[in-house]
Amino acid sequence: MIQSTKGKQTTNKYYLLASTNLQKKDFTSAKSNLLKYLNNNRDYHALNLLGICYLNLKEYFKAANIFKELISNKIISDSIFNNYGIALKNLKEFNTAKYYFKESIKLNDRNFLTHFNLGNLNLEIGKEKEAEILFLKCLNMQKDYFPAIANLSKLYLKYYNLDKCLKLLKNSLKVFPNNEIVLENLAKVYLIRKNFPLAEKHLTKLIQLSKENVKKIIPLILGYSYEGNEKQYKKICKLFIKNLTRDSSKFSLNLKKNKLPKISFLSPDIRNHPVGFFIKDMLPELSKAFEVIIFNTSEFEDEISIYTKKLCQWINLKDKNEYEIADIIYKKNVDVLIDTSGMTRTNNLGVFKLKPSKNQISWAGWLASTNLKEMDYVISDNFCTQKKDEKFFTEKILRMKNIWCTYSLSVLENLNLKKENNSEPLIIYGCFQRPEKITKKVLSTWMNILIRVKKSKLFFINQSFNEYEKKKIIFYFNNNDISSKRLMFLRPKNRKEYLNSYNLVDINLDTFPYNGGTTLFESSYMGVPTLTKENNSFLFRCGESINNNLGMQNWIAKNANDYVDKAEYFSNKKFLNELKRRLIIDSKKSILFNSQAFANEFGKMIMNIL
């Protein structure tokens, strides 16, 4: 934080103009007038003010030269040392910057701004403990200095010091009841702790303060989904949809009929991403019957996106807002606009609310209702979305004959993966899901499996397992007399290593009520059977769909007790090794990887709604 000093007064017009400029924080005009004044006057105070202008204008090299000149002429103060330190820090001269910050503190150890700036420097060079101490010293001197509160809470969140973070933010909320950073960080703490009602309280207030914050509520929607809390999911979805845009659609949708039907996908994920894996091998077939357009909202480009560009029209919209995107889509006169994101973090539902296409469909990325009345259809199947679920959907449900989507076989075949039997004599259960999906009910069920199957281990294989999540899971199992030696946490370095990790396990344990999707396709390809569970929740039943389509109905448990029983019953090494050999062959022949057949059925379904 920049610090000013008081100095002598002068009646020079340029100096007076600069003083007025500085009061208005017009640093560009202040710089111009100070330069004119200093052209004919040797005034160290004015020179210091010019240095401050350069700092605010981010002209750090010029600022550093000015403060260096002042110091060399014995014009020193704690504020000058502080400001010189800021300039040097931004020039990445960290050691020298640290020296001058400390010199500033020697002159005035009550200068809270210097403690704050030195804390920021330590934060930037990775000395988080020193940064924490300095931010606390700053707040001890100036308890309502918000930049220190913001940086300290960010630091606590990064290292999951949740108790300290919560205490800091609760105290801050008394002083800054409507501060968006405080509210958002409080919500983050409660989301990590899975205290969704309290997270909801602060996120709701955040949206009330500004509709621009609406997407910050997505993690809460996901949280309620992972728990299968249908009532709260629907409530928060409606809040999200209500605040997406201020306008309703003004488009006239009586458009000219196309010679070749236009099918389009609005997505940030046509790349190395589950959606990209689902769509890649479909496109050659779809492009035979449709003019295919991909409206891309991502900045990423890889081999999948490059491949798809050859098969369809690719329109890059990554720098456009929802209104601009809707206008572009409308002008393209598409017959069908397909959303692949649903309620995920990078969704484009604001565009769909503007209704730029007569037929709007949710597919692949989300199987629950978006609760958006402008979304006309959702594509599912008879296993994922049962007849009894229809009352929970605002969309009309289009059901594929077998499965809601297929995985592009070429994506996996190109990796030349190993497929080996696990040589470990113990039964190895594996979890390939993100930790957010692992609820207390899931942990309790898995704990009972390890109790029943004594000669077994549980591997957690996912890059998302940080130390906080790891310690939380270990603590839970230890509290139930299961040694941490029976738990293994692996964070594969790349996708190929991740997929080859299936060779380490005998049985893939699915989460519930929020099942895995992509991981179950990949598990079957690698020959590892997945144990899943019937879901009473209408939100997601991917596990049931995949296992039914593999003819593995006996791997679908009716309840948690049956899940444990089956995990024990199937814990036979010889049986599992033989099953792996069969599954590797059978899964590749199944509809799970038959993108051509799927695309043909998908295309006929689309034609039926036009």
C-alpha cells in the first residue's frame, strides 16, 4: 500500500493543480503538472509526490529512481522507504525491497502499511508463515484495515486453516457487513466444511448485493447435488436462473427453414474434457445428416478441438458476453442449440435464457433439470431418468433407447494404455471420484467394506485430493479403527498415468447419490467392474445406466447394506481377474463405445423434434 507524506506549501500554479489532481486521484494529470513544476524548481517534497504518481500509474522503474534519489540525498522517512520497497517489489527485486521495508519499520514500527506490504512480499516469494505474522501485526495496529483482512483470509483458505479463517471473517463481518469478499470467503469456508445452509446464507446475500455474483452460487448447487438434496437443489437453481439476466428474449423465432438442418453445440468443453470425449467420434456421423456448428466459449485448444474444427463450423466466442453470443447464434439460424454444461461452473445458461434458438436441449454434461423454462428438452435414457422423475423436470425428457451418451473409443485407443491384472494379493478397491462427491454416507459404507473384507485396501486416485481432504478421510477411518496403512492416495501426473491407475485396483467403488459418469466408462474400458447403487434421487443415475448397458445388473446395489454385501461377495481374486478379461472385450463391443450407432439414433431423435 502506497503511503504519502506531508510537506511544504507553495503557491506555484502547477504545484497547486497537482495537489488538486492528487486529491481527486487523477494521477496522470498530477504527474504532468508535477513534471512542469519540477522543471524549474528543486523541491524534494514534490519529487516524492511524483514518485507516488508513478507508483499509482504502475511506472515502477521511474518510481524507484525517484525514491532512490531522495534517499541518496538524505531525504528519508518511513513512508519513503515503504514506497521504495513497493517499487522494488514490483520490479521483482525482492531482497532489496525487503531491506527497505525493514528500514521503514526501524524508523516507525507502528507503520501498519509497511507491515502489510512486507507481508505481501513474503506471500509472493512463498514465505506464507512470515506473511501471516506481518498481516496479523498490521491488523493489531489497524484492526479494520481491509486489504490485510482480505489477504490473510485468502492465505488461510489456501492452506485450509478454516478455524482461523472463520474467526477472522466473522469479526470482519461486524465491521464490513456488506463486503463481498468477506461474504464470499465465509461461504467458501462453509462449502469446504459441507455446511451448505450457512454457505447459502452468505451466497444469497452476495447475489442480493450484485447480480454479477450469480455464478458464485454454482458450488452450492453442486454441493446439494452431491448430497442428493433435491429440494434445496431446485430452490438454488431457481435463484440462479432468476438472476442470470435482466432481460427476456426478444428474438422472433419464425426463422427461414434450412436446406440441411443445423445442429449446434454451445460449450467450453469440446476439448480434452468429458464432453469432448463424448462428442469426438459422434461428429463424423452427425455431419452426414446435419450442418454442425460448435459455438466455443473456451480459451483452450488441443487435439480434440483441432480435430472437431475439420468436421464442422467452429465459431470462437470466448471473449463475448451472453447477449453478444445470443445474437450471433440467432443470426446463424440454427435449428437446435445444445447445452453440454448444465449447472457446472463454466455454464452458458444465460445465453439459453435469452432463447436464440427455437429448440434448446440439455445433454451430456448434466442429467438433472436445469429448471430453466427456456430449455425445451433434456436428453437422457430409461435408466438415468425414470418415468416417476418427469414431474421434477421443467424440460421435456427425450430418452435414448440404451444410454444417454457414448464415450469416443478413439480417445482411449490412441493412448496405448496397459491392461494388466492387479498383482497385489489383497483386494484393492478404488475410488476415482473427486473428493466433493464423497459424502459421510459413502465413507461409512466404504468403512464397512474394509471391516468386512479384512484383506483389502482402498485407493483414492484423483488429482483433486489435497492434504486437507486426505487428512479428513484418514481421520474418519482411524476413528473407526481402520489403519491409514489400508488407505492410499495417488495423484497421477497426467491423463495416461491416471487411466493406467485402473490396473492397480480390482473393483471401482462408485459414489452415491451422485454417481460418476466418465470414470465408469473408463473403468469398464480398462476391465475394472464398478459397484454402484440404486438412487432414490432424481438427480443422477449414471452408474445404473452404465451397468445396465453392460449387462452387469448384479453390480447395482439396492441400498448401502447391499452395497457392502456385494463388495464382499465379489472380493474373489480369481473371479475378478477373469471378469477383467471378459469386460475388456465386452465393453468395447457394447453401446458404451459405439459412437456411430449412438449418433444415428441421436440424429433421428433431433429430426423428430424439428
